[in-house]
Amino acid sequence: MATISALAKYKLVFLGDQSVGKTSIITRFMYDKFDSAYQPTIGIDFLSKTMYLEDRTVRLQLWDTAGQERFRSLIPSYIRDCSVAIIVYDVSDRQSFLNISKWVEEVHTQRRRDIIIVLVGNKNDLVEQRQVSFEEGEVKAIEIGAIFTETSAKSGFNIKTLFRKVASTLPGMESYSATQQEDLVNVNLKTSVTSASQTSEQQNSSWGCSC
């Protein structure tokens, strides 16, 4: 009689400055919704979702952290046992991009380099307000050894692709290499937004970064 294997579970922690759209990305992915009324995350929120890949099923545990400085002391303990750190910045807010380094440092302090890092430029639908180019995001991703993409929680652009890519990378985490990263660093996406909820997802665009 065949035995049923336990469902693989992976912890994903979302990091980034306040109002870059961490909660909105999660909400769009979980419920295909977007809420334009900004509501900051208080402390830490947790949600989970099962993803069905071609050859396996995985359970993603999504930990949404608050971006405010007053909650920073809570974050390290959530990073320690995570499989993936998703660092989000707002393409229309250059300071949130410049602060990526401090989030990467926090991740490496807690997990060394035994972790997959994903860099996400959110709100790429704000074309006129863009302050960080797609190319700058790519360069930064290569610099920190991360998977890179741009998303729009508002329009749903690239949200499903983001999680599908992360999920497919998890089982082979030990073979994660610099070569694979380069393959994942040349993306061409357009669209993005931020807030406390989300809506749907639409396009399946290609990646070009490190994953």
C-alpha cells in the first residue's frame, strides 16, 4: 500500500520599507484582490497557500512583516528559519530602493547565505512616477545574488509568475547556483503598485534574473 508523503512546507518572509506593497502583493496572490486604501501592517501577519506544480505540491507559508522602524526588532526571529526572503521596493520611491542593502544585511546576519533572496520592484504601473529603472533593479539583484522581477499588485502583473518561480526553485534549493541566477536576471516587465490588499493577475512574462 502506497504511503502518502507529507506536504513540503516552505517559509517565505516579505521584507522592505513601509508602503512598498508587501501586503498588496500577498493579497493579490492569495485573493486576487487589491485595496487602494493603504493600511500599514502591524507587527507580523501570516497566511499560507498550497501551490500545485507540474511534478509536486508545496505549501507556501507567507510572513508579511511591518516596514515601520518600531517593528524592526520582531523581524530577525522570522528570518532565521525561512527558506526565502522576498525583499520589496517601490519603483516610484528611490529611497526604498536604496534601503535594500540594509534588508539584505539583516537576512545575511540571520541566515548567512543559506537562503534564496528575491528582489521585487513593485508598482511598475506607476510609469510617470518611476524613480528606479528596470536595469538598476537587475544590477542590484546580480550584486546581492537574488532573483529579480518587477510586479504590480494593483494590476496583478507578474504576481502569479513571481510565486510560481519561487515555488519551482524551492525543491532544488541546494543546487541553486550563480549560473541559474544570471539566467533569471534579464526580465522585461511593466506595471506595479502598493497598498494593503490586492486584486488579480494578468500576464505571464519572462524572467531574467537569479533564481
